[in-house]
Amino acid sequence: MQFGPKRFLNIRERPYELLGLFALIFLLLSLIPSKVSLDINMHDSYFVIESNYFYGISTIYFLFIWMLYVVSTKIIWLRWMIWLHVVCTITVTLIFLLMIYFPGTLYGVSGRYYAFSDFQQKDVLIWIKFIPYVVFIFLVGQMIFLLNLMGGLVKCLVKS
């Protein structure tokens, strides 16, 4: 096995290597203790996700997708679809990171205060408007991956 600039982390030829790189970065970030969390209030439910759990889940997901690309690299259909999937996945993850570190709430005041009071401010829950679009972008990116994989399988079956 040859290591060097042509073999290791060749992003132009293998853009999915970015997923492995981000998995490594998120793994290292998950080991750093943090008190930052994402508070989500949806209807009658209140979810709190600590940043370390977000990093851990992102690490597992990125490693899983990276391994799928490594295993199926011979049958992938189109390279631009790989780029689109990788960019969608990383962009959505970075947007969720922004939601964790810049929540749009008043610092020092618990998120529960907004859930159980009459307090209304336009800037307080600014991210709530964008969550459906972000989830849509994430789902489109994952569908692009599946379409690329299925197209490659069909191409391999037609050749043989």
C-alpha cells in the first residue's frame, strides 16, 4: 500500500474522504467536555441534546457513510452526485452546530423559560424557521446517495 499525496486524502478523486476527516474531527471534539446543549421545544415535548452527544452521533454517522463509500467505490454511478451528497451532509451538520452554539436565545436564561411563559421575541427562536428546510436538505442529500448507489448497481448489472 502506497501512502503519499496521491493516495492519502485525495479529495478530488474521492470526495467522500471528507466524511472520514469530519468523523475524526467530531470524534476529537466529543472528547472535550462541554456544557453547551441544543434545546428543542416541539409541541408538548422538550428535548435537550448535549453537544458531546451530537458530536458522537455525527462521528458514527460520518464513519458509517464513509465506510459505505469505501466498500462501494467501484460501483458508484456519478462523481458529481458524491460531491452533492457530501456537501449536503456536511452543510446540514455544520448548520446544526451553529444551532447549538448560537441558539438565538438569551444567554443565562433557561430554554424552559420560553416554553412555559408568555415571553415572545422574534429573535429568540430564529432557528425554528429553518429546521424544516435543513431537514429537507439532509433528506435530499441522503436520497442522492441512494440514487447514486442504485444507479451504479443497475450499471453493473447491465454490463454483465
